[in-house]
Amino acid sequence: QLNMQKTILLNGKLCSTNTLYRFSRYGMYMTKNGQETKSSYQKQALAQWREKPIEHDHIELVINLFFNDKRRRDWDNYHKISGDALNGIVYKDDCQIHKATVTKNYTHGEPCIIIDIIF
């Protein structure tokens, strides 16, 4: 039963998965920009999440992406890095997430991601 909700705010330019991961003949790897973005998100999440990682399955995420311009973007290219960054901090592994809702929004302020974790 989902009865708790917490919110994590991740500040910084939103980067497409296409710029954060690359494929080689040896498999997928994270670019330097990807490593820096993930590290920044992890530090921000650690500062906000004061509990042990959630252990049970059936976690729900409501992800609000806030862009500071109205360029056309695919919604599914901007949430993978934030979900990966929360591994081991908010939940043990993102395989515990059973539902995620992603919404694109626009802001006149700084770009950010607001993630509601329902568990």
C-alpha cells in the first residue's frame, strides 16, 4: 500500500540521455558529462533524503521536468539519469519502481527536476 510521499528537487541543466550515455563495441558507458550530472544529482538527493533506501517494491515516481526554453524534446530522454542517481539513496534499485509519470513543464527560472516518491 502506497501511503508515504517525499519530494526530491534536482537543480541543474536537464541533459538528454543521448548526451549522457554512449555505445561502443564493448557496451554502453556513461560520458564525462553523464558522470558529472549523476554525481551532482546524487549529492543533491543525499542532502534531501534523510532515511535509509526504500526496500519494498511498488514505488511510484511522479517526475516533473522543468525546461527554461520551449525547444521540442522527447519526454523519455530526460528522466533516466535522475532515476539512476537515486539508486542506493532513495531506493535500493530502480527495478523497485512499478509506475512513473513524466511531465514536461516550462519555467522562466532555472531548469530542474522535481520528483515525488510515493511508497
